[in-house]
Amino acid sequence: MNMKTAYVHGYLPREARRLYDQADTLAPLLHAGTAYPAGSWVLEVGCGVGAQTVYLARNSPRARIVAVDHSEESLAQARAYLREQEPDADVTWRTADLLHLPFKEAEFDHIFACFVLEHLWEPGKALATLRRLLRPGGTLTVIEGDHGSAVFHPDSPHAHEVIGHQVRLQAAAGGNALLGRELQPLLSGAGFGNVVIRPRTVYADRTRPALVDGFTRNTFIAMVEAVRDDALGIGLTTAADWDRGITDLRRAAEDDGTFHYTFFKAVAVNPMS
Ligand SMILES: C[S@@+](CC[C@H](N)C(=O)[O-])C[C@H]1O[C@@H](n2cnc3c(N)ncnc32)[C@H](O)[C@@H]1O
């Protein structure tokens, strides 16, 4: 893994599956309150395989969505997915780096970014760049997780250790898996006004089997498990310690286990002057 440039989650098919599972499981929680007026121009940055785009299109059926990612392969999957799921959606796809977007100042009414800032070296700079693309009075919606919010039963230092390895690998690749807690100062520092942060908590136990499967297993544990080879490859841990931590973490998805995680959803406004 090239630690300077690698994207911690990678682009394998299992990651695309994880992004779809994550979006489908969390849509009622994360997309509640996000709907854009007919005719408005909405930019989605870091759209990936279109897992969130489909909900943007569904909840704002007459908005004009422009979805951007720097991975052409992900965009091809996103295009096919939307064609299948929301064939009437008004979505234009663009391959671009979000720090060098090919758009004019004030071109958009709204911008949406989900699980993207956490992968950037300079999220504050990215936010300032995005703000210039918003018309005065336009809104930015950002959703990020924070792995420090993972609280589970049975508790285990070995399980926390493997989560810590994911956090360390993401940091080594220039990202920050603990970004959720920083959204308020980041957005204010980038010049946004009316910054409102709404924590959105997921709690799963045996009484909520869809969340145990869709979130605890297929989203969170799957994400941590996927960095095994990288963690071993750079000597962060041994195979035995890794396997012990993952085994303990999986206990949180068993019948007597529980799992809690908090996402942070921010909505902010580009000031009028
Ligand atoms: C964790 S995925 C999230 C995808 C999607 N937003 C979702 O929630 O399913 C992060 C996405 O951001 C994209 N990305 C990361 N850095 C980027 C950059 N500098 N410019 C454009 N896209 C970027 C990655 O290619 C990836 O598709």
C-alpha cells in the first residue's frame, strides 16, 4: 500500500457492496431532512458508486444533480446503478478531483458530501473551494462518521485495537476517521454561516436485526476487516492479535451483543456577503 496516496477503503467489489449496504441501511437516518427544490442545481462530491446519489435523486426528484468522483471506475458503476434504480433521475456525471472542479463560481444552489472529507489531507481547504461554487445563501450538507463513537458490548481492548489500526491506516493515507467531531469548527473556519450539526446515532442489538446485519456486520465490521492485509503488511499488528480483535468485535453482532455509533450531519449556509 502506498501510504502517501492510497485510498484506505480501496475500490474492490466488496467495498462497492459495503457502500450500497451502508447507504441502504442508513438512508432513513442520514437522508432525513435532505430534499432540494425542483429545478435547483445540486452538486454531490465524492459520489463513489452512487450509493447516496440514488437517495438524493429519490428524495429530490426534480432537482438537477451533478455527481463527481475522481474514480472513473466508481462513476461507471454509479451510472449503471442509477439507470437501474432511478431511471428518470436528472443526474450528470463528471470525473474530477474535488479540489479542481470544472465549475464556475456560484454555479450551485446546494452541495452534498457524504463520507468524503474524512479522506482528504486538507478538508478545510476543500470546504473553502466548495463554498466558492455555491451561490450566496446556498447550502452545504456534510455527513461524516467518527470511529471514536464506537461503543459496544462485550467491550474488548483487542477489538478497540483493530479499530485503532483502521484509524491509523486512514491517517497514514492522509485522512481522518475521527472527523465527525470536528465538523463545526471546520465549516465555520471555511467561511460558512448558520452551521448546524445534528448527531445521528445508530444503535443495534438483537431487537433490531436489520441494523445488526446492515450496520454492525456489513458496514462497520466489514470496513475494519478490509484493512487486515494493510495492517499486517506494515507491521501494525500480528495475524494472531488481529484475529483476536476481529473475533471480539464480531461478538457485538451476536445475540447478546450491542453496538453504538454516531454520525455527524452538518448543514451550513454560504453567507450572502
Ligand atoms: C467512502 S467513499 C463514499 C462514497 C459515497 N459518498 C457514499 O457515501 O457511498 C469516498 C469517495 O470519495 C472519493 N474521493 C476521495 N477523494 C476525492 C477527491 N479528491 N476528489 C474526488 N473524489 C474523491 C473516492 O473516490 C470515493 O468514491
